Amino acid sequence: MAAAGDGVRWCVVTGGRGFAARHLVTMLLRSGEWWVRVADLPPAITLDRDEEEGILGAALREGRAAYASADLRDKAQVARGVSSLPFCFRDR
């Protein structure tokens, strides 16, 4: 995974597997301007078939997206999930 200082614009989307956040993640990746860290509660990301074959699956394979298991109620997990990332989008 490229570091934030490598000229790559990384952001994190918390609640990233939620309904609205899934669309936001896709839009950010599709723009070509963002690489996305998807943060959510489950210990691992599970993609449906359309996602696996779509932009998110490709971005995960290519390193333009990453998954981080994080509980927003745990400050240490949040710090690890968003460390060195200048932008955070939150799904409510």
C-alpha cells in the first residue's frame, strides 16, 4: 500500500460497508483522485459478487483500496485506522 506521502491522496470512509458509504467508496475510487481505506466493524471485508468484479474488488487487488477493522468507540482502533490520512468521510 502506498503511503500518504507518496503523492497519493488517501482517505478513510468510516462505516465503509454501510449502504451510503459503499456508494461513496465507489464514487471516490471511480474519480481516480482518491485511494480509499474502508473502515468498519467486521474483522475482514466480505464483497458480494458485483463488488468483487467491480471497482472496489479491483482497487483492493491493486492496492488503491484497503480495509481496516475499526470500532469508532475505541480510540486506539480509530488512531490506527486513520493515522496519516488527511481526509475522513463518515457514514452515519
